[in-house]
Amino acid sequence: MITLTALCREVNNWFERGRYHGEFHSLDGDIDLSSLEAEGAIQNGQYFRIIGSVFNDGVHQYGSTVEDLEDETFTGIVAPMAIPQDFLALFNEIQAWLTAYGAELDKPYQSESFGGYSYSLKGSLTDTGSGGSGGKEPWVANFASRLNRWRKL
């Protein structure tokens, strides 16, 4: 499975709507962003990016019931994000694709036969020929044309 952090990194687009520098505290899987909430900079359910943390760098969802943050006090950046619904739908589609095909992609063999014992190895993921994906993860190669819409240089 991939994360929103990995997907945003792949397209080099964090959909940031400002950056807030300061000291932040995460405890029991949640982060205190009440000052940003009071300013109207972030809302419950909104995604945000942490930069400069030892344990929690990446994309998280504010007020999420998933307790995914490690306990920490850090001086860094919190950047509220405005991720489009289309991008989140594509993320979910990639997740579903990986669930359906991920196990097959991890197998090292393209074909096997045991009667006369022969096998063929798949092309490496770093191959640049017709069998490879140019060094990209299979999900990136498969969804490249749809990811391009969101790419930033």
C-alpha cells in the first residue's frame, strides 16, 4: 500500500494552503492545532503536512480517528492542505489496484512449469526496455497519465 505522503511526493504537489512555523505537540496519536483552528487555517477532517518532525513528517488528517502520530514536541512546520476530491479518488483507486494486483507484482516469476521444470523471470522494475517500468513503482507506471494532471516541476 502507498500513503498520501508517497503520492504527493511522487507528483511533487502538496496542495498546501500556507505554512505555519512554530513549536507543535503531538500526544496520544493527535496533534494540538487549536491555534490554527481558531484562526480558521485548518478544519476538522482537513489534511495537513508536517515538516521538521523527527517521527511524524508527512501527510495526516486533522481530527482523524486514526491515531497515527507518535508522541513528540518539535519545532517545525505545519502546512494545511486542500487536496482535491479527484486526487483523493485517484489515491483510493491506486490503493484498490494495489490490493488487487500487489501480490502478483511481488512474485519474481513471469511463468513456471513443473513437468519439465522451466521458469522465466520477470523483467526487473528498473528495466528501461519494453518489459520494465523505467525504474518506477508499478503503480506509478500504471497511473502515470492520470497522475500527470497533478504534477508540479
